[in-house]
Amino acid sequence: MNTHPLLCAVALAASLAGASTAQAANGWQMVASGCTPAPASAKLLTVSTKSGAVNFKDGKTGTAVLICPINYEFTGTNVLDQLEVQALDATANGSVRATLVRKSKTTGSIETLANVVSADATGVQNTLAGFTPASINFFTHAAYVVLQLSRTDPAADVQAHMVHLSRFIP
């Protein structure tokens, strides 16, 4: 089992994924290849060097988990209130789920703030869910997104492309 190409791609994408100060004011984003696979998940996944998408290796099925740490320049009041996942999920035999989690710096307790699941549709789609902006306070909590890819059919094309937090602007 050679997971070296996946780990190299993850390390490269992570080094390129940092947001500048101007970008941080508008939100946070991470291409899926910049997220870290759980150890048991690495053997199920492959990374596209063209798109940064993560998908299942040929013939593999099951559930794979990626952890996407949120590195956001927090200045006091959080205005981000949208969790969005970009994925390819053209089948009912698979899905991509993004779960926004916060972890207390004091107690270590974790809490789910939002979930969004990809839509069964042709092509790459963005799916979003809202959450309460005040629930993210980087002075008291750390935050991360868990990307979960699932498929039951080895022929199903399920790809995680990107996850991001943004602000709803009416």
C-alpha cells in the first residue's frame, strides 16, 4: 500500500491553501486535497492533481474522512454564516458531507454547528447550509470541517472538490 502520493499531494495543497489577509476578510476556503485524511481513509482515496479533488480509488467503496482545519484571521466578531461544499455526486450510491465542528479551548468538548450534504446532480455542484455566526468564536474555540465521502457502488463517481465558509449577503 503506497499512500505516499496522496500524502505528498495533501502536504503541497495545504502549503498553498493559506488565505491572505484580504481573503480572510471574505471567508475561509480549502480545496479537498488540502485536508488531512484519517489514517484508515488514506488507502481508499486518490487526489486529482488537476482539480485538487479527492475521490475514491478504482474499485473502492465505503466511507472516507478528511479533516480540514480552519485557519481564519479572526478579528473579534464573526460574520461567517454559510457552510458550503463543492462536490461531484451524480448518483444516489454516494455522497459528500461537510460538518462544521467547534472545539472548546477550555474543556475540549466538541459541538456540531452545521451539516451540508452534496446533491445528486450532474456535474460539480455547490450545496450550502447556514449557521449562527456567533457560534464561531476563535477566542474560545477552535473550528474544523469534517469532509466525509461515502459510496456503496464502486462505479459511482463521488468527488469532494472544496469546502468553504462565507457570509450571506442579501
